[in-house]
Amino acid sequence: QVQLVESGGGLMQAGGSLRLSCAVSGSIWSINAMGWHRQAPGKERELVAEISRGASTYYVDSVKGRFTISRDLVKNTLHLQMNSLKPEDTAIYYCRISSVTGNYWGQGTQVTVSA
């Protein structure tokens, strides 16, 4: 059974940094991409960053230059380094893995950025 468990969220002042991690257990065959999404109160879930099988990356405009997505294929982990945090980054952050068998999601980790 596949499980994705996020960690690293918390409360941070604006301008600070947090590093989110997503630990993957179980076997996922033929991963196409891994990503981080977030959902703020009253808003739809949005894709924040994604890394493809070929290591190409995508970032939503609002986080470009501040967030960095990375993966460790040996440890089966996905990370999101978040620098220069802003109050508008406050949301629940979810990791996602897309494979030929479907999408897998973690339970989410709360990130709160105070002004």
C-alpha cells in the first residue's frame, strides 16, 4: 500500500524559511511526476511546484525564485524548500505523485506565515 507522509510545516514569520518533506512508502510503478500543491482557506487547491521524471521543474509564478522542489530517489522523498515566505503562502501543502496507475496524495501539512 502506498503512503505519502508530509512533514516540516509550521508557523513562521514573513521572510523566514521552511523545508517540507514527503516520505513515500510502498511501491509506485512508473512515476511520471512529483509535485507539491497547496490549498488556502476558501480557495481551490493549486499546483505550486512539480518535478518530472526527467527532472524538469515547474513553479507557479507566485513562488518562482523563492521555492525549490527536489527529490531523493534513493530515500524516496520529495522536498520543497520555501524561502522568503509571505503571509499569502499560508495554506495546507500536499505532496502528490503521478504514475501510470494514478495519482497518490499525502494528508497535508499546515504552513502558516505571520506578517
